[in-house]
Amino acid sequence: MRDAVTDALGPLPTGYRDLLTRVINAAEPDERVRSVWLSGSVGRGVADAGSDLDVVLAIEPAAVGEFAARWRDWLARVTPVVFARELPGQPGSFYSVTPDCLRLDVVVEPRGAARRVGGASRLLVLSKNGLPETADAAPPLTGPDRDRLEDLVQEFLRQMTIFPAAVVARQDWLLGVVGVQNVHLMLYQLFVEANQPLPPMGIKQWSAKLSPRQRQVCAGLPAATASQDGVLTAMRAAAAAFRREATAVLAACNASWPADFDAAVRRYWQHELGWQE
């Protein structure tokens, strides 16, 4: 393997190097496969021990349908697996797990297809076309998406209109635990969007997307337990934190705060729960 490929795989468990070698060995004699790329966190050069082996196969356009119909046969030439499933809406693409619990994810695209990922997001491993291959240039980095931030706030408020009747009135404290977790997740998503643009990183690099203060806010929220006091205490803390942080984030991004919606929710909570937020 080239030095760049070896370096990219360095943080992963050693079994992934052999797995990639087997991918290449299966691709080299297969005339349908014209090039092989590393993608995901490995292709971006930001992999760690928790990363998957993400591979893109560029297939001769006329052979894509055949490959998609028999991708399991191709996978069997690479490695035994204990799990494999086709990616929805992407014929021939799949994610899989080997008996050693190595994770191999493969995306299939027609050779020459427009690539949506940036040039820094892929690393060429094998090319049969006789010419160097490059991926498309990376799109310019952008800041926070105000529509996304506003949608998160509106969804938070919508869920708050559900909580008193669906959870408290029914005394469904298991549902209440899920409701609290949803608010925690929306707060995390709000922070991540507010921090854009972020350097490329995988979805499992969770805490790395937050600032130290944001991590402290999220870590300090009480976890809900499936009891009246556990749910009410956790939801009140989560809702207060979301409102406080979302108000500041939207103001900093010149996004619109839904004042009428928020006021209606506050009145409803005061009437139903006796809470003044």
C-alpha cells in the first residue's frame, strides 16, 4: 500500500489493513471495478480506533446493475461476515460486520459519476484507468444554517406541547424518559449547528463537535429516571437549558425566535404543570 494509505489506516486496529488488502485483491481481477477509494474518516485522514473501513467502488456504468444484483457474492470473495445489509436507496452498496467485528462499509457508484464528497474526503487506493484520478473539489465551508436552527427550536416547542398530556397526565414515565432524551439530543444538535463550519469528522466523533463549555452544559443535565420526580426534574432542567442556549444561539446568528409559540407553551406549562419558565 502507498504510504498515505498506510498512514490513514494507522489508527485503526491492525485487522483493517488485512481487510483492505482483501478488498483490493477482490477488485483487481474484477473488470467491473475500475477504481477503489477510501472514504469516511479514514479517507479524510482523521480516523481513530473507533472508525469503520469505508470504501467506494467505482464500477463500469454498464455493469452497475449486475454488481448490485450480486454484491453478496463479491463480498464473500472479500471476507466472511456475520451481518451484511444493503444501504437503502443505493443498490449494490452495503454495510457489514466480519466475524472479528470489523466493520466494512462499501458504496458503489458508476465510474465517472459526479462525486459529492470533497477531494480531501477520499483517498485513491486502486485505479485501472491508466490516468491519475481525482475527486471533485470540496464545497466551500459555510457557517450555521439559520433555517436548521429555527427548525430545531420549533420542534423543541412542539414536543413541549405534547409532554403534559402524553407523559404527565398518563403518568407514562418511560415515555417521559424518552422525551427528556429527545431534548438532550436537540440541544446537542443545536450546538453542533451553531459551531459550523466544523472540520471533517465522523458521526461517532460526538463530543469533539462541541466546545468545552457546551460539553459541560450537556454533561451537567440530569438523566431522567422512570418515575414522576425523575422525569419532571430532568425535563424541567433540560427545557430550561435548551431555551437559554437556543435564545443565545439564534440571536448570534440573526435567526428568528418564535416568540408567540414560546409564550403559548409557557402559558400551557404554567396551567398544566404549575411551572413558570
